[in-house]
Amino acid sequence: MTGIVSGGPNTAPAPCLPASAPPDGFDERSRWSVAHERQRGSDRLEAFSDAVIAIMLTVLSLRLLEVDADSVERVGLPAALLGQWPSFLAFALTFLVVGQIWITHHNMWRYVEKVDQTLLVLNLVLLMSIALIPFCARLLAESLKLPDTLNLKLATVIYAANAFGMAVLFNFSLWWAHGKGLINDRLNRDLYRAIRRRFLIGPSIYLFALLIALVLPWISIVSYVGVVALYVWPGAGDLPTGRDTRVANAAACTFTDGSRRQS
């Protein structure tokens, strides 16, 4: 009689161990399910945005804050620094504009609790515009060194067009987040309307800067100071400071049903 060789074709298969049952309420698709996604916050988006803005400011400094060594040897350091005033002006103005953008971005995302695909794309396009700022600032700085006003007009048009695009994207992102229920639904409606009205001032000024740049480019450049002053000064939706703390907290802590949040 032929024996059965261990491991041969006639060997009985080893019994399979029973798979452990998944825990109660576990859904293996939950990681990418719509329900799970709706529970995710905006932390990654905010962190990514902060990183892009920080890198952009670094690039801005590297491209504008430089002095030619040959100029220093030829005319001396004071004269070489004075000759770079267009770059220093463009840097100071752009740094203030970007600082205002970061403050506005931070304050807006205080109220956005969740994100969807469209909001991610809108923020990504906004970051693309922010990444273009060093290029626009360099064009402005170089055009200020030239006697031809046509170059200055073109540079200010490009600068203003990018700024106007960013302002429009801010407004559309806020409108989209509110319309799709991505903002805290218990946020005071009057506060939301006040934020919307304040957000509309920025694109209005930038549109004026874009149109006037073709005629009076220096007026276009100065108008950015007004935008910075407007949004740096605390207003609707911003972090409360000083005497505005009590009023801002009362507005932010009032629910849509008229009740008050207990501190």
C-alpha cells in the first residue's frame, strides 16, 4: 500500500483559523466615506496655507532684499542702499499686504468647521495667487527704477490684478462655505452679514487700484495702504481686542435661535 507523504497532494488542508469579528459599529469604508469626511475639520488646510504663506515671504525677502556688491564698491554702501529704494518699497508694501492676507485668512477660517472638494480647490487657487506675489513685487520694484511710465503702469496692473483675484477668491470661499453648511450653523446671522459686507470692501478697492493703474500708477500703489489699514484694524469677524472684546464676544456667542453660549 502506498503511503501518504506529508505535504503531498493527498494531504488534508490545514484548518483555517476563524477571522476575528470587526468591532461593533466598524465600517471598513469609513475612512473615505462621506459621513467620515464631514467630521473632518480644516486643520490640514490651514496648516498648508500657513506654510505656503511663510515660504512665500521667505522668497519675497530673498528676491528683493539684496544689494549688489559691485555697486557698494563703486559708490559706497549708503548710495548703494539708496539706489535700492524701489526694492525696499516694494518689499515693505508687499509684506504689509501679505500680512493683511494672512490675518484675513486666519479670521475667516475661525468660522469654517469643515471643508469639501470645492473649498479645497478654491483655497488652492488662492494659494497660487499668493505664490505669485514675489513675482509681481519684483516687477513693481524693477519698473520703479525705470524712467518709462509705461513699464510702471503695466507692473501696477499685474500687481493689482493679482490682488483683486485674491480678494474675489476670499469672498467666493466665504460664500461657498456658508452656502454649503461648512460654517458653524449656530453662528450669529448678523455677524455673518457684517463679515460679508466687510469682505466686499477689499475687492472694491483693488478693482479701483486696477483701473486707476493705467492712468495714475502711484495712486494705485498708495491705495494698498488703505486696504491694509482697513483689515488690520479690528472689525466684524476679527479677534476682539481692547474695548471691542465685550461686544465681539457677545456677537460671536449668540446662536441663531437667540440663545446665548454659556462661558
